[in-house]
Amino acid sequence: MNKLSLLTAVLAVFLFLGCISGPEPVVVTTTQPTGDTIKKPVTTTLNEVVKDYRKAVSESDVSSCDRMDNPRLKDICIRDIAVKEGKASLCSKIETANLKDICYYKIAVNNKDNTVCNRISTEFIKKSCMEKT
């Protein structure tokens, strides 16, 4: 028996016995605000995530953003809708502090409304906002 045939036979036995399996599913672990840790397999592809994000922003559908698994992408989605619509009230839904500040900043500058600058928590961003509005 030549080496290739022997290797093929050994591989077939391993596959038959289940010793070699396909790749393990990718699992994402997230920590909820309550402190609970949730592990769940990734079931969507990057293309699907990007497609969902683009659709949510193009349709200004904040509820679609709210359903996103990735907290940062959820915040970016809400920020982009808030800026597109010029609605500072949506910025308050953003959990990531710097993204929330950027949301308020962009809306204040775009609308030339310095009252929105007062909602910014980072002083140097607030100062820049006041100067630009």
C-alpha cells in the first residue's frame, strides 16, 4: 500500500469515527447591563449585518438598530439615523459615550444650534461644538 492510499484510509477512518469534525461554530459572548453573560452562536454573516445596517439607516428605522446584536454597531446605526434626520433626541438612546457626544456635535453643527452642544459630556468636544455653531 503506498503512502497516499494509507493516508486516505486513515483519514476515512477518522472521519467515520467522528474524530475529525468541521470547524466549531463561532460563539459571541456579551454582557448585559444586568451583568448577565450571554453566549450565542454567530448565525449571520458580515454581509448580512452590513445589509441590515444600511437598510436601517436608509429607512431611518431605529427599531432595526435596536435589534442589532453588536452594541457598538447598534449605537453607530442610531447615531447615523439621528444625524441624517437631525433629531438630537435620538442621541440619548446611544450607550457609548463618545458616539453619543459625536451625535450631538454633528447635529448641533449641521443645524447651527448651540443649545444641543450643552448635552455633550466631553468638555473639549463641547467647546469645539460651541465654536462651530
